[in-house]
Amino acid sequence: MRRVNRLTAYDPSTARTSSASQIVEFEQLFTQCESEIQAFIFALVPHWSDAEDVLQRTRIVLWQKFAQFQPGTNFKAWAVQVARFEVSNFRRTQRSDRLCFDDQLVDSLAEVHSSLIEDLERRRSTLDECLRKLRASDRQIIRQCFGPKATTTKEAAERLHRPVNTLYKALSRIRRTLMECVQQATGEEAKDLK
């Protein structure tokens, strides 16, 4: 809960009036979409340290305004909108930096990102469904090769007690199966898997 401590240290009056359940709810919602918010900010802010600062400021603003969030609505879309404003605020203070994108480009990128959120969520949900349809042995291969403890395909093959070439062939078959499942579920045209 290190992150919560940073938030409560920022505004003690907010921390005193916030219940533990609000803090937990905020942390859960933010954690679910943190990587997307981070990717959005890092795509628009050229320097890593500046992007980290904007991300932290976004987190603080989200926490400060969390009471305004309407439960049941899209937290991720709301959070990305807040991040968009924080990027704009940051850019206003950095006008002298020649590496800043112009406002029109930032607005265009933000619009594209916002329009893709729903589609990406739908595709991610479909992929989860397709993963559940795989055989248990195929899901185990996916966990070993792409899960949180994944390292190299060679090490995964050793853990699975399979030859590396066999594992590569299995991964190719699984990828094709997942791609076909997602395309069938989303109605997309089939594309060649290279």
C-alpha cells in the first residue's frame, strides 16, 4: 500500500475524510488501467522523467476528484481524460522546450487513443474468452511462455519437459487458434499469421 501512503501524504485533510473502502476502491480501479494511462502519457510527453511526473500528478488529481467519479461509469475513460488535461497543463508550463508536440498533434493523438479504448477492451475481453476455451495443456504453455514468471522459450521448454522446437510449433498452433477465435468472435477478416 505504498501508493496510498503517497496519496494520503499529499493531502492530509482528504486522507482523514476518506474511508478505507474508498482507498481500496480507488486503488483497484486505478491499478486496472494504470498501464493504459501510463502508455497514453508516455506517448505524448517526450522525456521519461517528465512523463513520470505527469503520471504521478494524474494519480493525485484522480484521487482528489475521486468523490466526483460516478460508480458504474467507465473509470478508465475518465482517468485518461484527466491524464489528457494533465499533459496539456504540463505542456503549457514547458512551452520553451523545442521538443514539445504542438497542441493539434496532442489533441489528435488523444482523440485516436480515446476512440480505440472501447475496441481494445472488447478485443481483450474476447481474447480472455478464447484463452478459456483452450485445452488445459495449451493454457499451461501460455502461462509458462507469457505469464508473470516467463523468461525465455528455452527455459519454458525445460519447465514443461518439452523440446524447444516442439514448444515453438505448439505456440504457433496456439497463436493461430487464438487469432481465429478472436476473428470469429469479432467478425474480422482472417489475416495471414506470419
